[in-house]
Amino acid sequence: MSALTAGLVLPVRHRPVNYGYDAILRLAEKVDNEPDWSTLWAADSLMALPFLDSGVLLAALAARTRRIRLAIGCMASLGFRHPVAVARQWADLDALSGGRMLLAACPGNGTGKAVENELRTFGMDYPEKVARFEEAVEFVRSVSTGATSFHGPFTNVEDLDLGPGFVQRPLPIWLTANPSPTAGPATVDRLLGRVARLGDGWLTFNVTPALLRERVDRLYELRAALRPEATDRLEICVFLNTNVGLDSAAVLADARERWFQSAPRGVTVEDLDGIAAIGSPEQAADLAGRLAEAGATHLAIEPLSTDVPRQVDALTELLLPRLNLSSS
């Protein structure tokens, strides 16, 4: 099994189950003291999804933890936010955390009633939001290296002063892209091409090990064509719904109950067999290992459970020791 790192996706939805900031921060502190966990993940949405505010949560996490990397995945609101405000916030977050921040950005979905309402509220159509999102990625990366000016179609800045600024120069920025398993080559190349052009890493979901291997290979081909100067390894992160335990029937029942509470990401419950780690610790470790062999370097593990703290204990005790985890 290839080495990888593991991160915990925090339960930030405030519907249908609201864990609240206090419970989330207690969970984060506990995970921070478990060395097998390398990252804590917060989600982001302004209107389309019922998430706690990502900036408030990340600041609290930075103050309440000491070791663990802090990530947002993915920042779907980036195209709505002014890049200077994002850079100001993230420079301070990076300083507050001692250089532990990781930004995984995405343009968000382009369809659905809630998404359309969000776009209407911000006075944009989806193509404009995507264009602003791409420019914001370039802007934040540039100023995180110390640049004080930037000129683009939407953002023109001179003499930018971010105070103490970023600890990490540059800030690591991963991009999310989730081509459907049935997407044609043109769609796959369009979405992965954005990652190849702009990303230090790739965050994805809804992939079997075989599909991941195919798309990792294509991602590196696209990067070689679009950025031949970039020869370092890309971080490949798989967002993985997980529920492990010693009672397989109870594990499956718990996972299905949680799934139907939110029905996330437009994937049917039947699809979970190939893309989620649900079952015994050995079964979950086997899937994680096959994803690592297919190119994954990081797993963003979301407990698919009605009792997230209890499932985090099970993951920590039963699953993580069975993985070939890197210390980095």
C-alpha cells in the first residue's frame, strides 16, 4: 500500500443535525491530539448549502489546535468573494495557525434552485462566477508569495499590504474537480485541465480506484502540456464517506440512515458500494489502500454516521492503524 495522509471532514451542516461550534471544536481538539490524523476539513457555502460559516470556524480551529493542518474543501464561495478580502482573511488565518492552512477551491455547482438563487443574489451568472473564481485563485497565490500588485479582468490592486502576511509562501491551493464517471473526454479534460493549470493538488469525490488511476494519469498528462515547468508531485485527495465498525449490519444501517438525512452530492445510496468505505475495518482499509495505489496521497474522511464523535473514535482506533500513513 502506498503511503498517504488522512484528514477528518468536520460535521458543519446545521441541518438536519446541528452539532454546533462547541461540539465541533471539542472534536477538533481531540483529533489534534491523535497523530494519525493530519488534517481537519471545513466545508463552505454562503447560501446554497446549510453550512456553518467557514471563516469563523477556521479561525476558531486555528486558535484551539496546535499541530493539525486546517483545510477548507471546497471553498465554493470563492467566486462570490472579493479576492482582496479573501487574501486578507487567509493571510491572518495562516499567521494565526502558524502556517497550517490549506485552501481547496472550487467554482461550486452551476444548477439547482438553491444555486440559482445564490447566483441571482450576487448578480452573476455561472460563467462569470467561474471566471472570477479562477482569477481569485491566481490572485491569492500571487499575493501569498509577497506580490503587492495584481491586474486582471475583475481585480486591479496596487500597494497591497497584508501586514505580517502568509507564513506559507506560497499558500498551498488545491482545486476540486468531479467529472461524472460517465463524462466524455472533452468534459474530463476541461475540468482536469483547470486543476492542471491552477492547482497544487486535486480534490475529488465519487471515484473508484480504477477511475481514479485513469484520471490521475490524465491529470499529469494535461499538466505536462499546460505547465511543463511544473514537475513536482501533485497532491491527490479523495473525499471518502466512511463508516467502520465490528458489526457490519449496524454499520450499514447507520450509514444509510445518515445518507438519507442529507442525500449529499447527488450520488445514490446504491453507488456507495464502490466509492465509500463502509463495513469492517479490513474492508475500509482495503479500499483506502487501493485508492492509494491508484494515486491518492490524502483521504478526506467524512464520517457517514448519525453519531460523528463515536464514529471518529472508531476510525481512530480501528481504521487509521491499518493504513500506511505518512507522518507528513
